[in-house]
Amino acid sequence: MNDQNPIPPQIPPQLPPVMPASGPRPLGDDPSERVAIPNVIVAIEAVLRHPRRVMFQLRQPGAGRLITAMLFVSVVCALIYGVVAGTFSGGTQLWAAPVKIAVGLMISALICLPSLYIFTCLGGSQARLIEVGGLLAGLLMLMTILLIGFAPVAWIFSQSTESLAWMGTLHLVFWFIATLFGLRFLEAGFSHSNARSLAGFRTWVVIFLLVAVQMTTALRPILGTSETFLPTEKKFFMAHWGDCLKAQDEASKSESR
């Protein structure tokens, strides 16, 4: 009997590993994201805990009611934070500062909305104008809610220091942190709009920051006092900050003499 070579076992070819799909998960794949947002309280909880729910609802019919609710929360929170800012000087600033902060924030968003829509379209985004406006409203609501969280800290310092430059710097730091989280929400929203590039969005971020800080100068004073409600002299915000620091330095030198 002839020896036969044993047939080696058949080894199936190794399949390549399955790579996860690129890009974010589509909105609405979680059933909780498809639950409607009926009121402002739920809107606040959603933007803080489940922002994808807000992004999904902005694509649904009747998104105008959600946008209105978010703008309402933004105005109320801005007014509350403005009262805290006004306690630094007191007097007319208790009502002037809230009005200026709320109006300035809304005007800044309105001025920057057209350029935001244009840049997102150029980047390949399929978002409609109402969705872009809704995401911007979500940015404002998240910003102002965070400012409310910083309000007790701002109040403590406003009652314990007389340095206008220090208080201005503190409020700018709070505003910058709140804006950073708001921009993260906005960028996450546009990541679901099939945009091919975020270069236009990043350009818009610079524009928005410049408009917002210039608005604080155009509506000055917000912390200090003045004989007029609005300034009578035009200034660039960098020049205004420099003048404030110079005035603070001269005041400290005169007190030390």
C-alpha cells in the first residue's frame, strides 16, 4: 500500500477588520433624540445634557418654536447676568448694563447670521437657513446659561474690588469660556450637515469674536459710569481697553502719592 501525502486542512482567508464608519453618528438614531422639546425647561436640559436632541429637533417641522424658546432663554439669562455686572457701579447701571448686554448679544448674532449661512454653504453644508439660525440660537443659549453659572463669582468680586480693569478682565474671561463652549455646540451641529470643509466656519468664528468684543465698546460703558447712555466717541476695542488700563494706572499712581 502506497503512502499518500496528507491533505493539509483548508484555512479560510483572513478577513480584513471592519473599520467603523467615518463621521459622526446620524442624528435621530437614538430614540431619545426624536422626542420633542415642549418648553424652555426641557430645552435648557437638552442643550446641557443631550445637545444632539436639539440638533435633531431643529431639522423637524415646527423648529421655529424651539428657536424662539432658545432666544427667550438667552435674553433672560443675559439680563440676569447684566444685573450682576451692573452691581459693580450700581445706580443706573443696574438697568443699563442688562439692556446693553442683552441687546448687544442679539445684535451681534443678527449681524453675523448672514455670513455664517454663506460660509456654511460654501463649505458644502446642506443646512437650511432656519437650521443655521437655530444652531446660532443654541450657541447663544448655551453661552448665557454658562454666564449665569459664573454670575455668583462675578458678584463676589464686584462687591470686593473697585478695579475697573480687573473686573473687565474677569468678565471677558467668563465670556470667552462661555463662547468657547457655545462654538463647540455650533461646530458639532454643522458636523451633521455633510459639510466638506470647516475652513469657512473657522473664519466665521474669528468674525463673530471680533464683532462681539467691538459691540462691548460700541455700547460702553457696561461696568463703569457715564453721563450718557451710549458713547459719543467712536473707538476700536483695543484702543478702548488701552485707555481703560492707562486710566487705571494713573488713578493708582495718584492714590499712592
